[in-house]
Amino acid sequence: MMQLLFSVIAVLAINPMLGGVALLLCIPMSLVPVISKRFVIRARNTVTENVDELNTVTGDLLHGIVDWRLTGKERDVHHRFALLNKKWLKAADHDATVQKKADSANNFMTNILIFGVWIVGGLLIMRGNMSVAQVVAFFSLVGNISVPLFYTSGLFAQFNGGRAVLAKVNGTIEDTPQQDRELESDAAEPVKDIQGIDTIIYRDVSFHTEKNAGRRPVNLQMDTSKRYLIVGPSGAGKSSLVRPLFSLDTDYTGSILVNGTDIKDPALGALGQSIGLLSQSSHIFHASIRENVRLMDEGVDDRTILEACQAASIDEWVGKRGLDYVIDDDLRTLSGGERQRILLARLLVRGRRFCVFDELTTGLDHRTAQQVEQTIFDTIPGFIYITHRLNETVLTNSDTIVVIEDMQIKAQGNYDQVRHALLDSGLLEPANPAKAVGNPV
């Protein structure tokens, strides 16, 4: 700013007439940012919005990669990302075009300034009012005036782009509503049974053999019409038991058979199309309730979605907000219990006959956790329920309890048959075997 002010004073001191002409010719150049302001701001804000949307959706899809891969939505995800990328490129191209036009206008005005200064300076030299050296020095000083004005439009666009981003960040910081809601457990209707998998057999299976050499292999047979409770301390290897079913872990030896066919047989197809998976890492996408439940499957109508929500005991909450209500995974738009019920509705709308629930109630308070668990037992005909938190609901309603410890099956059977193993593992209180450690019944 001081350099600009000094240059203005200097050109007027060298020759007031030529200085006045130069300053007059600078006026159109200084008006370019003002005239182009509306167009530059609109183009830059459009780019900011598209970048923000692309980043949000990309992060969303990466966090939910297991969810959409298990449902075979790779093509839909690719199409959605391609459309967003095309939209962003179009906005960026438009922003570049607007800035290029503003720069072209600046260049034109700069050329007029240069041409005008040399013409008037030449006339003054011919009249003997100025020397060539004075005109050259004058032109150098004029450059100190024109260059800042030339870059003003570019800096103006960057300023408004940064301001738009800052406004969005501030809006995110300030928008932190606190919600503390609980859902009452309602009677749920069982889902319709579909034809599919009947048996899952683990035959001499050992997981991560390099780290777990010498441990007893897993032998287990499961009927998909029954309910299996897989329990054990944290890190015991409960999740490792089911991850191969969804191709999430292939580091094992032995055979896992589904309806008598090894899951490594390509002819079997993706088990995620037949077995539902709901875990603590299952993702709520930044989208409407409708899109979160049907998961990019436009063949699922609203009636089917509402029926799934009713079965998941979330229909009243959804009814108050509507299927277009936008939710996300940061727990600002829904509570932990509501989140798990939305995910359960997503599972139910696909009509899965057999499901896997992996540490589903982690992070939920006891009351909400038991409500979610009761809904699962009331709704799903057959499943594997993995947890390290026990209560009366899961213990008394499971057909078979499998106790896992150190990547091995310690015991399996009904509650009476595994009670001592639960006590030995510290999962039940010795004084009251019907009460789970840290989980009031």
C-alpha cells in the first residue's frame, strides 16, 4: 500500500499532466474486479460447494466400503462418483473461464495504460516538456500502480473462495445440536423367510497361523435357522470367526463350508448377497433416511422401507421426520440407538434370512443396548451375535452359546452347558452367575 501511494505521489510530482492521464487510465483497470465480482464469487462458490460435496461423498463411500461392497453396489458407487467428479470438473472449468476473462480484461486495460503513457509521454518529449529519461522513470513508477491493480481480481477471487470455505467450517463448528433420545422397545414383526443358506461348517479352521501356531483348530457347525451367541473377552478372536464369510479376512487354514461348498470356491458367489452383516463399523451415509435404508437400490419403494423401519422399531421416529430427512454418521442427527435401528432396517429391507451382528451395542448404554438386542431377537429368525457384553436377553434367547478364548472354542452349548466356561473367562459374576459382568440384568 505504501509503495502504491509513493508511486502516485511521484508520478504527479514528475509531471502532473502525464500523471493525471496515467491515473485516469488506471480507473477502468480498478473497476474490473468490481464489475467481475458477482461472476467471480458465484463461480468460486460453485467450485467450493462441489469440492466439499465430492470430499464428503468420497469420505462417506470409503467409510462405508464394507456396506456397499457386501450388497454388490460397486457399479452404482462408481457411477455416483463419476457424476460428482464430472460436476466438479465442469464447475472448475467454469471458474477458470471466468477468471481468464477477468484477467483478459485486466490485460486489455493494462495495454491501454501503457500505450496511453507512451503516446502522451512522446508528445511531451516532442514539446520539450519532458526528457526521455523522465518518461522512462515515469513508466517504471506507473508499473508500481498498474501491477497491484492487475493482481487485484485474482486476489479477490481467492479471498472470496477462502471466505466461503471459512463460512462452511464455522457453520460446521457452530452446528452441534445435542440429542439424548431413547426408543421404547416395541413388538416387531419377523421378516419374510427367503431361500438361501442352510448350514455353515468350520472344519479344522485356524486363523492367522503364523501368529497362532499350536492352537486347537475351530470345528463348528451352524444351522441358519438358529441363533448363535459368540462371546469372549476383547481380543479373543470372536470377529475373526466370521470375517472370512465376507472376504474380509483370508488368512486361515482349514475349510469353511456353506451348504457343503467351500467359501473359496468362486462358484459360490459373494456371501454378502445372502448373509447380512451389521457391526460397530457399519456406516450411516450422509444422505436421506430413504437412501440409507435402501442403499442405492432404487427398486426398493417407500412402502418396503417403512415396513423395514417398523420391523426395526424405528417407524415412529422416521414418521416424524420423513424419509427425505438427511442423517449422517457423526451422531448429531440421531442417537446411538436410532443409528443401530436404521442400520437394522437396512438389513431387513434386503430380506436376509441369516445375519451376523458383530459388537453391535458397543458404545450404547445398557438400556438402549437391550432394546436393540430385543428387537433383533424379535425380528431375525437366525443369526450370529458377537459380543463381550452379556445380559439376560442374549443368554436366555440364544439356541447355542459359543465361548471363544485365545482364538479357540473353549465351550459351546446352551447356557447351562457353558456357564462354567463363562465364569472362568470372567464374563459372569461368580456371586450371581445369571448376571453378566458390568452389565446389569
